[in-house]
Amino acid sequence: MQKATASNPSELAELYRDYLAEAHEALAQLRDALARKDGEHFRERAHYVRGSSLIVGARAVASCCADLELIGRNSEFRSAAHFLDQASAALANVEAELANKLGRSVFPAAGSAA
């Protein structure tokens, strides 16, 4: 993706900003689905974040979400909070790395999905 947007860094920052906003929102939805013990919604949201994370190269987030997806598929929630915390920490690391590389413009705007 970076090669495709190399001539327009603001476009790259915008793509990552959208990813971060959507990933934060999806993690909040995962926490809500966990509270309701809604395995299908939990699985679907984990699948969504895993896929979008793979697209942008956030492999650690995707790895955590693969575990979350399995938890939702099996509706076996014992370790879900642990993996959600790991996914949130991995996303925070991605956010910090992106801010370091591209500047603060990658942070989602106040009031966005994040």
C-alpha cells in the first residue's frame, strides 16, 4: 500500500486514519458482544478487524483477531478479555508506529469512530 500511495503521503495517512478509526470502533463492538456473549457478532467483528489489519500490514493485530475469531466461532469466552486487551495493545503500537512515520495526521479525528 505504501508503494501505491508513495507519490501522495497524505492519501496514505488518510487510509491509515480510516483503518485506525474503524479498528478502534470494532474493538469497542467486540467488547460489547463479549458482554452480551454474542458469539456470532463477536466472530464477525474479529474477522473484519483481522482482514483490514492484514491489508494494512498490522500483523500483530491480525494475529490477535484470529484468536478472537475462533473464540467467537466457538462461543468460548473465557480468554476473550485477554485477547481483546492484546489486540488493543497491538493496535496502540501500530498507531504509535504510524504516528512516528507519518505524523499525527494518522490519528482519527475527535468524534470519529475511535
